[in-house]
Amino acid sequence: MRLRRSRTPSPPPPGELPPLVCHWDLDKTYLRSEFETLRDLVRTAFEKAEDKVDLPGVAELIKVLKAAGERHGRATFVYFVSASPPQIGGAIREKLALDGVPYDGITFKNQLANVRRGKLRNLREHVGFKLTELLRARLDAPREARQLLFGDDWESDSLIYSVYADVLAGRLPHERLVPVLRRVRVDPALIDEVAVLGARAVGLDTVDRIFINLERRTPPATFRLFGPRVVPTFNYFQTAAVLAADGYLDPADVARVGRRLIESAGYTPRRLENSFDDLVRRGHVELVAGVGLAAALRTEGILPSPAAAGSRWQRMLEAVGRLARRRRGYVPAASAPPGEAADVIDYDAILDRLRGEPRPTVD
């Protein structure tokens, strides 16, 4: 059973920007959910909407994405895909309404059906579920629609989203896809379904960015094997800044997200500047774009004033320049156009690295 409140994006009129489709995970990406123990699971299942806590800045980011789309004539759609059961759907929808979050669809995993079929292992296996849902949604969308994907580092979002994007782009044909899915123990029936849906969707290379919220504070270098398309971020101000560098948001939109973090999450302009510097050092925002965006954010009062930040910012730019000169042949992540991976992803290497690591309970 797929519970969904949805609108299927329509093709844009001639001359307009293609639609933008954003897919968000819920737990650990939008909501600060706890799943470490059985007690956590039970408490989360019975939480009321007003008791659920959203991550700082996430609601504001979704709002500015929608607003920026309207300003620029780009239809923007937001869908949530959650491996949580549909029984919590009412509280989730109430929470989204309380936060004033505009969205176009939400899908939950029918865990009861797995219990009835005796497929208890599928209760905690989400790769096949999310891949099939993403592929179905992509086939429902216009061919020219672009995509942004938002997940977290709690389970397998970076893997799921990367496999999905590479299937669309034709970089993971059937003979490479099936062994990957078998290694992560996807249900054989779902492997077949993913393969069939993927064959229909191949050629739709439309995923521009994959954002991973570092809720577990996983070191960003962990995600280098996934290529430049995957952007790990420590907060939603960083996510907004990359989206602005990619042209999806304006500086004023980034300022709105930053202001929300200052007002409600204890951030300061100096702390946001550290976050911004981190993006430039890691190559997710190019130097030229970073200078212009930083200047606009200083004018908005989101980053420290030029007088207070000038010498520090200059030292950071010089350090980045020295690092780039030392690493000859290094191509920063931001230099690859959105949606293009610099190299074919080595999924065997990724799965080898993940083997033996303890997996959290539920997404």
C-alpha cells in the first residue's frame, strides 16, 4: 500500500525552465528521530505532531526552494519518501502543516504487508523499497525534469540515491546493478522490480545533486567514493549555499535559512562563516562563486562584516589556493557540472568499506 498525496509534474511551456523534483527522506533528514532502542521506536510511533522535532533550517530550506522556483518560473515539487509505516502518516502530515511546509506527495513503507508475508527481514531493508519508489516517481515525471535528492548518513541514503542516479544515467546496466543489490541483500522480488523499472527509466540522467545531512557527524571524506554529485553537509545553511552556487537559490534565500539557524538554533554569524569556509575548502563551492555569495551574505548580516572577516577570509582563500596547487590534477567537486559524476562509481569498493560496519536499526 502506497499512501501518497501527490501531483504529477506537467511539462513546462516552451521557454520555461524544466521542473525541479526534490525527494526528501523524513527521519534524520527532516525529523530528529531516535531509533537506537525498541523504546525509541515505540515512542516515535506514538508521538504527536507537536512533539516531533524538525532539524534546524530544513523547513525554511524547503520553503525557499519553492519560492525561488516561483520567482524564476520553474515548477518545483517536493516529495517525501519514508521507510516508516503508514500508521504514523497522520502525525507526519500534521507536523508538516504545523511547520508550514509545502509538499506535493508523501510515501510510506507498508511494513504490515511484510509481516503478513513473513518477510520480517524486509522490515529493516530499505534499499529496494526506496529504489522502486524513486523509479516509479521518475517515470511519472516529465523527461526534462531535474532532480535534487536529500538524505542523511544514518543508513544507506548515499548508496540508494547514487544507485538510482546511475541507473537513470545508464552507468549501472543490469549486469552491474543486480550484483550490487544482491550484496546489500535486497529482496529478490524487489531486485526484479528495480531492474524492470530501471530499464524503462534509463536515459533520464536528471539527478543534479545528492545532499547528505551529517546527522551522525560522519567525516565528509567518507563519501568521496561516491563522487562529486554527493554533497555531505553539516547543516542546512551549507545545503542552501551549494544550491545557490548551483543556481537553484538566490543569496537572499540562503540568508533566510541562515537567519533561521541564528534565531532558533543558537548559531552565530561566525559559526555560519566557519560552515561556509568548510564548503569552499572541500570544493563544493568554487572560489569565484564563494566570494560573490559570501559578499552578499555579509551585506545581509548573516556572515560577519567585511571589516571583521576580511583578513580571516583572505587567509582561507590563500590556503585553498595553496592546497589546489599542491594537489596537481585534483578536480574540486564543484567543478563537475551538477548531475555529472567525474568518474564511474566503484560500488564494490563502497560495499567493501561498509562491510562489517554496524548498521543502525531503522531509517
